[in-house]
Amino acid sequence: MKPISQSNDKNHLSNYPITFEVQNNSMVDETIDMRVIHLKPSEEIEIKAVYIDADKISWSSSATFKANELGVVSLAKLAPLSGSYKGVDGMGLFWSMIPSTKQTPLSYAIFTEQTVSLQAFINSTEVAKTTIIRHLLSPDVEREEVRENGLVGTMFTPKEEGLFPGVIVIPGAEGGIPEKFAMLLASHGYGAFALGYHGLDGLPEWIQNIPIEYFQKGVSWLKEQKKVDEKSIGMIGNSKGGELSLIYGSTFPKDVQAIVGYVPATYVLSSLNPFSLDPAWTHEGKPVEPFFDCRFIGIEELISEGNIPHCAGTYDDPFSSTELFKYRINRDPEGLASSAIKVENMQAPLLIFSAEDDQTIPSPFFCKRVIEQLENSSIERKHKSYEKAGHAIGFTILPNFPSISLPFCLPNGWWGAGGTMEGNAIAVKNSWGELLQFLDRHLKGE
């Protein structure tokens, strides 16, 4: 590994300047080895990482280490004495970044790389610095905007010649086009189609009366691409998109060969539009029903009546829609049961992820129920649930990205997603590995 920066402290060890050793170009999901060398044995040094996101917001982390007997600090081998994270974790400085401005969500803006500035300090004096680039879009992947036949999305395809498995990537209530997740997936040898269906110009504002035929059209388009193997198609959905993926696999069981749901609802839920109780999905012009009310309304009255735990709905004490769900489920268990997605019709292998501290939906409860429904099914199915992780482990947080779970604001207050930074980081890293293994096995035959 080549040293890529030198010390600003020329009097420290003049023949051997303090230096960062780190790979200066890598993929976001790649674990890199970062070291600072030429320190004095047992010398303490602070390392700071800074990242400016696509919305020009600064994110930073720092940690203090003690050099080993050779004067080396290796982040993959040493736990920090203090700082943004605890324990031995070579990528800790990346996932433990926090924003400089309170109430700032992780950027949803589209970007293809993350530039991180690294600085080393001894007694508050900068002694070394460097800049590294973490790529989301591999130089070996090409990007194509899709605006045809009513579809709104972006296609990412490996540049090399060949036939690749295809994966359609579907977002949740965050809306837009999940490009970052898809472009990273394409770097692993997939034709990844990020498909938007609400929250963009020309598309509905709410997930409300969305025809599932729209996604069928997206799958058909993906199969027609010259570099995509039409017999190896997967579908990945996040949250509300995970619900849709299960509905899709149950309605069109032969269309796709693998289905993945991140923190999905496994019941047919209503639109999130607070102004009317409407279906989220339609099929052949009719509502997909029965559906269960999942709107973020009425929580203030339930708190004041003592029906759910108190929370102020502020940034520091956000509402939990999971508690709202639990109340409604307890009041109407038959209504929930009647809205169960008919996953027993599925023929594709299924992988689902839940988060034990999910404050948006009770994803562990939902996912356990769908596995129970599949008790007599012959399809492969797997459910992974993560302690101390929240709802953002889906498309919001990427591997080795800032894993803080910040509240989001709706007209009636602030709402939380749950999870600790460390819990989210562990969940995202593990689930990403599980996802790639699952797709490789069922779409690549590896």
C-alpha cells in the first residue's frame, strides 16, 4: 500500500514523516484498511473524517487512538480511546459521521461518489492529511435515464459484454428513484433498474391507487434489455416498496426469480395520504383489498388518552408510528389478518429483513408472520432481523455510509425511524452481504 500523504510536522521524525496509508479510490461497500504510520510508540493521535453531501451539508466524525509499539495506528486493529464510535472497526469513521446542522436528513440527492477528507492531529496540531474518494457508480457501469411507455427510472448496466441478471429496485414512502442502491448493485454484475412510482413530476404525489401493472410493465421493460437475462430477474423493495414486492410476487408468481424486502409490510396497507382512507395499490382497475389503515394520523389523541406511550412529536422526542400500528392491530386483529398478502402463491425465493427497533412499522412482527404463512410452501425463504436497528436500514443507509437515523417531519410533528448508529451500521453491512449472496445464488447460479 503506497503512502498518499505526508506530515505537516517536519520536526516530529524528520526522516519519516507522519503519513496516512489508505486506498484513495474504492467502492462505498468495500472495506478499506486505513493506517497512520511513523508515529512515536504509544503516541496519541486524533483522526477526523469530513464529508460534504450533495446538499452541501458537512458530516464529520473523529476518534483518538494510541499508536502501537511500532508507531502505527491501524483502524482495522485498534479500538479508539474515545470518539465517534467504540470498538475495533476499520470503517467506524465512515458510518459514525453526524451532520453539522441539526434536523438535516441524509441527502436523497443523486450523486455518484463520496469525497472524504482525512486529517490527523497531535495536541490539536494537524500533522497529516489526505483525501479519498468512495464510489457508488463504478467506472465499469453505464447509466441510462428511462422515460418511456410511462416508466420513470434509471438503468445501470455493466459495460462489459455479456448477459447479466436483472434486478428492479423499488423505493418506499421516500419516493423518487433509488439510484444509489441500484448503481452500487450494478457494480456486482447486475443490470439494475431503479424505478420511481411517486413523488416525482408526472407521477402521483402519494402512494395511492398505484396500478401494480405499472411494475409489471417495468419488469417487462427490464427483460427486453439486450444485456439482461430475461430468465434471471429479481425484485427488491424497501418498506412500502417491500410490501409491493410481496404483492407482486403473489400476483405474478412466474414473473421474477427472486424477491427481497427490506423492512417490508407483509400486509396490504392503505395509502399514506392523511386526507382520505384510500388503497395504495390497484389491480385490473380495482383496489387491492382488503387493506389496513396505516396513515400517520390520530396519534396525539391516543397519547392524551393514555392508549400509547407518551412522546412529544418533537425532533428530540419524535412520534413512533410503530406504536400507532400496535394500537390499531390490537383493536382490529381480524382486520389485519384479512389484509395479509397471499404469499402462499409465491414461487420465487424470498429474503426479508426486519429491524428490532423499527419505529416506523413493526417489521419484525410482520416478517415473522409471513414466514409462518409460508410454513407449507416449498420456496426458499429467509428472515433476518437486527437488534438495535431501525427502519432506515433499507435504501436510506448504504454500507459504510453515515448510519445515524434522524427523525423526519410531517405536518403533525416529527416521527422517528429507530435504531442506534452502530446497530444500523451492523445491520446494513450484514444485510448487504446477505443480499448479494442470495441474488448470486438464485440469479447467477453461484
